[in-house]
Amino acid sequence: MTIDDEEAAGSATLMDSLPDRHRTVLRLRLAHGLPAVEVARILATNVEGILLLQHAALNLLRRHLAAGAVRGGEGPAGG
């Protein structure tokens, strides 16, 4: 496994640690590049709700990353 493969696997694990709705918002916004208004339409909610979910999801990822760094890089599930 290369470093890029390991980083991709770690990113997937982090994304999988998110609640479904948070993960969906991030995938639609970041991976697919959809604007918040389109994601809101798809998920039958409003733009403010999408932006709040995105913000919360990114904060969760930051916390998981910080916790992994404190544990020696074991990741959110403890290795």
C-alpha cells in the first residue's frame, strides 16, 4: 500500500465515522461540487440547514483528526 492509498483509506474511514446525513451533505457538496441550494433541493430542506450540517460535519472531522493525532494517529476508531 502506498502513502496515497493509506491516506485515501484514512479519509474514507473518517467519512464513514460521520452520521449519514452529515456524510451525504459533504459528499454532495465536496465530492460532487454541488451548490448548497441544489443539495437542499435534493434533501428536501433549506440552504441554511445544509450549511449547518456541512459546518457540523467538518467540525466532527476536525475532532476525529485531533483525537487520532493525540492517540498517535490511530484514527477515529482507535486503530
